[in-house]
Amino acid sequence: MPRRLVTVFAIAALAAVGLACGRPSNVSDPTVNASPITDEVSAVKAVRRGPTPNTLLIDAEVPSGGDDCVRNLRAEVFDQVPGSTIFVHVLFDSVKSQVYGACPTTTVATVTLTMPDPIGDRPLTIDERAWAPDGAGYRQCPEYLGCDPPPDHCAQQWILQVRYGLDAPQHSGIRLEHCDQNWLVMTVDVNTAACGAGGRPGCSAPPNVSRYYLRFNSGWQVIVVTTTGGCAAVMARAPDFPADLCRALEPTK
């Protein structure tokens, strides 16, 4: 073997030994001279009134646990409805937030939103989530219901809120069997998309259906989940459930 190759291999071997023993190598950190990237915060935890009528304080979760995880945390207004909703992004710059292991934890930091005029009781939408004025602060509104839920408890917004609150796969099939202002009965087939949206050759998934009974109490709440027919399962948990809504129901399996 030529002497030059022997020398190269020897140097590489010594470098590997040095790394194994914890000694620093000459390999540079690729983020040292990297330009920061802009990212959105992972979550907004709270919104409070600021020290002046035209300010709000936003508590946001940001990456932490390392150097250069967050720079220039800021709240930017990107749109607004005059006299009504203010649309806001909470952003930060970072060199290392997307480098695996460089920012292993999170912390809550506060940023000030400043408007040219008093904010009053204007609602907010921060990173696509709605917030409504509530005393000294703001409350986060339910994702699908918004800040003004429809009075009809069978409206699509209420059903979506139920659907995405279930412990069921995202693409499960939902069929409403009954809905009024107080009671909701529906079936859920968790195998609807087991073979993909359009199906796959050679894939078959028999129905796997359960029946959900829910009562409305400030929101839809599950009474019982069952595969049986009739009224026994639901009336054991809710004796006031109307029997005419369940008496003729067949088992789901």
C-alpha cells in the first residue's frame, strides 16, 4: 500500500480513538455559522391584558435546553377585521431548534403584542386558534366550535367536536342514528379506511362498528360505548335515556 494512504488511514484511526475517548476533534459544528430560520411557536398557553390598553401579553411555548434555541420572539399582526378579530402569528428565529437534540426541552416565554389603538374586547386568532376576551385575560375557544358555538347541538361544528374527541382512528366512519338537543346516538366504524382511502388490491377489512350514546351537558359527553342492541347498556348508565330511541336498535356486530 502506498505510504500516503497508510498515513491517511492512520490519521483517521487516531481521530476515531480521540472521539471515543471524549477528546475534541477538528470536526466543526455545522450550525456555528448557520443563518437562523423563522419558526412558529409550538403552542400558546395564555393571553393576558398588557400594562397599557393597546397591549396584550402572550405566553408561548418555545424550544429550550441549549444555546441559540430562540432569538427575536415576536407577535406579528398579519390581518385584522376592523373593530373585530385580530389575526396574529407568534414567531421566533432559531439556529438550532430543528437540529435533533440541540434544544431538548421547552419553556414558556412571554411576548408583547402592541397595537396602535386600544384593543378593548376584540377577539384574537393566534396561529389559527381563536381566543375570546374573558375578564382580565382571554380564553382559548374550542377548535371546531369557535368562540360562539351554534345553538343547534346537532350542527356540524358540534358533531366535528365530538368526532375528533373520540378515541378512534382519524378516518373512522361516522353515522348518526339520532340527534336532538339532549341526546346523540351514532355508530363508529374504525375499519373504514383500514385499506386506504380507495382500497388496496388484496386488502379486506370487515366492519368493526361500535355504537356511541351521548348526553349534552355544556357539550356532548359519552354515556356508554357498546356493540349490543336495545336499551340495556345505555339505560344502565342513564336511566332517563328515552327508550324509544334505543328499543329497536340492532347489535352492531
